[in-house]
Amino acid sequence: MNSRSIKVLSVLGAATLMLAACAAPRPAAQPAEAPKDQPAAPAGGEIKVAILAPLSGPVPTFGVSTRDGALLAIEEWNARGGVNGMKIVPIVEDSQCTPDPAVNAANKVIDQDGVKFIIGEVCSSASIPISEIANAKKVLQISPTSTNPGVTVGSDGAVKPYTFRACFIDPFQGQVAAKFALDTLKVRTAFIMLDQANDYVRGLAEFFEKSFTEGGGQIVGKETYTGKDTDFSAILSKVAEARPDMVYLPDYYNIVNLVTKQAKEKGLTMPFMGGDGWDSSDLDNAAADGGYFTNHYSSEDTRPEVAAFIKAYGAKYEGKVPDALAVLAYDAANILLESIKAAGTADDTDKVRAAMSAINFNGVSGNVTFDANNNPVKSAVVLQVKDGKVVYNSTVNP
């Protein structure tokens, strides 16, 4: 998610979120022999796959969901005999949704553990520096939820050939939010609040503003804060003075909880809207009530892939309902493992990335193909916080 550009990824995060071989969950079976549709199994061996996720830091629920979704996919593959007869060995590292810890984690799994495949990170601010390392060392990376365009495309405009993502990107998410605000909510004025230092937040804010103003809307105020701020009363006073139809707050749930609670305490009644960073079991639904956010999936989706995944996830994780982060990590892991299988090798990452580029994958978060920038072409959903619950509102296609 872009850090989840935490974007990290805005409902959804698309849990998420933001693409796995997820027909009904496969029952566990003894890995006696590979399925008939797999190539002949080599003489054993293993495939190391790193899962880099923020298990501590500002958004630990994102990291736990990401880890658990990816591990479920790996467990299912191993129960069926692995990939081309090779066992998948997950290596989990806490990358904290922060650049320096993420870089340390990436260097550790590549240089010490000998990993050639990375699932992660969640936040764009962490995935972008990881991508620089991965591409320099020809390690294939797929981020489940990092939505900033810079994850897969460098500042020079060149595509990073070894980095993919399972979620839609910020320009699309910002466009979806603006279109929904204008066409469905019928708002004509908006106030933007953002953390200028957060790649994910800044990107969503920029793309929302562009689409909103091009669609005839007017931005009546824009104020910045830092990720360490806890008192937003000064900004909310400016919101009250501007009297916008809506406030766009494309940040993570921890900031959203603070801002929306303080807004209600000030008597502000206009809806708040954000991105997939809102998608968390720790979102304060009472404070965010009346708000909306763009996401990668809805647990209310009736597709069989969704129902099967929710059942399997709940069975493994004590009845938990997966969020978009878990969904996208599950899809990302499946996309990676399907690509290794199609390439027929776990040694040549060039062959695996070629297979990934050509994949047509029906995942929990929707059908996925990749464009020229290694971004998935897929739909988004809009979720609403209503009466203490997050409910499905609508689906927007690309």
C-alpha cells in the first residue's frame, strides 16, 4: 500500500487492497506427487521466498495480514507438492514500512539467505528502496499493496524489470475516488489533508486533486501534517471555515482514527474519504462513520474465489475475516508461484519475470493481467463506513 506508501497502497487495500490462483481452497494432501498439469518434478530441492512486511512500526496490522495471506498460499502449494516438485520455504522479515529497516531486511534475505524472490513490501516508501536493491541484484519482487507508481517505474521513466505489484496504482485509485465523489456523492468542493513526506499519501492526494478538478470540482483548502502529529485541531478549524462538501484524507488507519475522531468532536459532519490505507481491523468505525474509501476487494463479493478464500483463511486464522492486505498478499504469492511453475525454473529469474509478464490470473481480488509498467489491470471497489461496519458500496472497472 504505498507506505500500503502506506499504499500502500486506497476499499476495500483491496483486503484488500489491490490476484492468486484461487479457485476454491485446495484440501490439504500429502505431497506424494505433483499434479498432472505440472512439469515432471526434479529431484527435490527448495525455493526460498522472502516475505517482507511491517510487523512492527506504524501499521503492524498491515504486516500481520500480509504475512498471513502469503503464508496461507505457500502452505496450500506445499500441500500439493510444492512448485515443480520443490518445497517453498518462506523467510519472514519485519521491514517496518520504513526505508532503512526495509533496506536492511532486503539485503539480509538476498545476501545471507540466498533469496531470489520477494513478496513485499506493503508501504510504497519501503517498497521503492527495496526495488532498487532487487533490480540491481536481479531478484524478482512482487509487492502486494504498494500503490505508488515509483515502485515499478524509476524517476527516469524506465520500467524496473524485476518489480511487479498485485494492486492497482495511485493514479487509478485517485481517479476512482474523484469520480465517486463527483458522480455518486454529488460533491463539488473538497478539502485535502495529507502527510507530504509519505509517498503513498502524497501520490493519492495529487491524483485525486487532478481528477477532481478536471471533473469540475473545486479544492477549497489543502493542509499538510506529519506522520507523528496527534493534534489536528488547527487544520480541522480551517476545514470548518472552508465548509467543503467532503474531506479527502488518503492516509493509513492510525492517522484516520485520530483525524475523524477529532473532526466529530468539533461537530464536522461532511464525509471523509480515503484510500486502501483505511482498510484495517483497527480502523475506528465509530469515528470514521459516514466515510468512504477505495479498496481492492470486499468480503461481501459473491464470487466463488472470494468465498473459498474467506473460508480457508478463517479456518487457519481462528475465524478472522481477511482484509484487503491478506487478499493481495495471497494473490501476490500465487502469482509468483504460478510464474515460477510456468517458467519451469526457480534459478533463472529472467524466465520467471517473463512468465509473470504474460500471466492471466484469476485471483481473489479479481482477474489480473500486467501492463507494460508491470502494474495489474483490474477493478477497484468503494467501501462505506456505516453504522459501525464497513460495507460494500460499488465496483469501478478500469
